[in-house]
Amino acid sequence: MIRIGLLTSGGDCQALNAAMRGVAKGLFNSHKDVELFGFIDGYKGLIYGNYKMLQFSDFSGILTKGGTILGSSRMPFKNMRDPDENGLDKVEAMKHNYYKLNLTCLVILGGNGTHKTANLLREEGLNIVTLPKTIDNDLWGTDMTFGFQSAVDIATQCIDQIHTTAASHGRVFIVEVMGHKVGYLTLNAGIAGGADIILIPEIPYDIDKIIDAIKKRAERGSRFTILAVAEGAISKDLAKLSKKEYKKYMQDYKYPSVSYEIAEQITKKSGMEVRVTVPGHTQRGGSPDSYDRVFASRLGAEAARLILEGEYGYMVGYRNREVVKVPLEEVAGKLKMVDPESTIIQEAKLLGISFGD
């Protein structure tokens, strides 16, 4: 008998269901005695013993469904060792429920914080296999995460649609794309959508360089300029601050987000009219695209294979166009950033895209 626990943790995204379906089908089609337990709302379900028995039929019709059939929640890793409001030891509670159900393995789908906790549970002796989920594509050890390509498609479509109104009114438009710490989503959507300026956290910007790029476009006869700006874009001046100084600065921050600050600075310094569009959570919603459906299914099937062969303590990743297993201890706590010197950045600059640097 193989008894497997499943949970989805952190922010939702496209293809979570497709990935779980891949795990379930891989197991049910390869072993006659399989029991699957789905923990509700991520690590909360594992902590408080909130779960449901899953049947093969539960995975029918969910390949194209966005979100997660198990629900999700954010449980910060930094608080995992702290007792809850009733004094419950969360780590011991998770271990208790794992052993209570006599699980063979726990399959965890999530991003950076999720993988830190998954590695903690591995260190505590539990059999763990993880799958890389995040629209940010910032997980260490894998070239791609599921949810990323679908989010790129949505952000790209938003930039596409801004083009017509920007051209009609001859304005500067800012499209704010998700990504607090890492700029993969903004970079790819910006290139795909034909943005003229792309601002990402890894390349601090100079507002004067941004205005110069806009003016150069106007001199060439362009009536409009589109900026793709990551949530975490930061100016060169702020990037020089210490963490303590930056935190103090942000306490009195008057703008809804950095895009509105940039818009105000452009208007003040140049007199140009600027509009801001924030697609927000639409980027992580809706059905997964065809790429993510295939990709997540492959990762799920590989997770099933690892379980069937008794190989635990791994994240199923993707390197050099091949599905691979990556030791969890290599993944946890590491962030995959955009390299400012990478070929994609250099190629974007050759296309005439400014990064405000």
C-alpha cells in the first residue's frame, strides 16, 4: 500500500491542478494499492489535521482548471518554529499528522517559502517530494516553474492591449507586472509585448535615463512609450540604502506602488502625461496555457516515479530541457535572480529596450 499526502502552499497559480493530476495518474496507473490524502489550505491542513481522502475521479476534468482544488494559504517559514496562539508546536503537529496517516511520502507544491518548510520536514525525517510552483520563476535548481508561462501570457496580453490606447492618445503608459524580488516575469512579458522600457529589481533604474529614453522615442516620431515595471523595481539611490534605511523609507511611502512614483517623476520632470495599469492577480488566475499543462503534467508524473522507486528528498526540476531531480537542500533558501549580464538582457538592449540604467 502506498499512502500519499498532497498539499499546495503559498500563492496560487495556473497548473497546480494539472501537476497534482500528473502525480495521481502516475501513481494510480502504476500501482494497484494507492491512497491519496489532500491537505486543505496548505501547511495549515497538515498542522491541524484538516484533510480529505482523494479518489481517482477527483482528478478528472482538472487539467485545464486554474487555482487549486485543495485550497492554499501562506505560512511564513520564519514563523514555523513558533508555537501558534494556543501553544501548539507546528512542526511537531505536522509530523504527528504525517505519522498518524502512515504516509509513504508527502508531495508539496509551492515556491520559495514552501520549499524552506519542505526541507525542514525532510530534515525532521519525513519522506518529501516537491514540485516547483511560482509565476516568478525564481526557484533555485530549475530553469522553469509551472505557472510562469501562463502568467507571462496574461501580462503580455495586457501590454498588447495597452498599445492601442497608448498610440491613440500619445501617452506614456506603465504596466506594472508582478515580481517583488525577481524580474523574470516582467522581462519576458516586456519583450513579448514590445515594451520600450523594462524595469526589474535586479537592475536599479535612474529616472533621468528613463526620461531620456522616452524623449529619444519622441524624437524618432513615436507618439507613445510603454514601460513594463516590476513591482519590486528600485531606483539606484534606494538600492544604495541599507535594509534598515530602506525599511524606514518605506514606512512613509506615499504611493500605492513604485509605478505611481515613477509616473509622477516622469510628469514632473518632463511634463508628459502618464497612465498606470496594474493587472495584479489576473496574472496568476485562470486556466493554464498549453505549455504549463504539458510541463506540470510531466513534473507530476516524474514525482510519481520517484515515489514508486522510493527516492525522496527531491524537488522535481527542469534543466537543459530535461526533467530532473534536485536535492531539496540545494533548493531551500536560495533565490534565482535575473543576471544583469545575461544574454537575454544584452539581446533586449540590442532591440532598443532601455532598462533605465
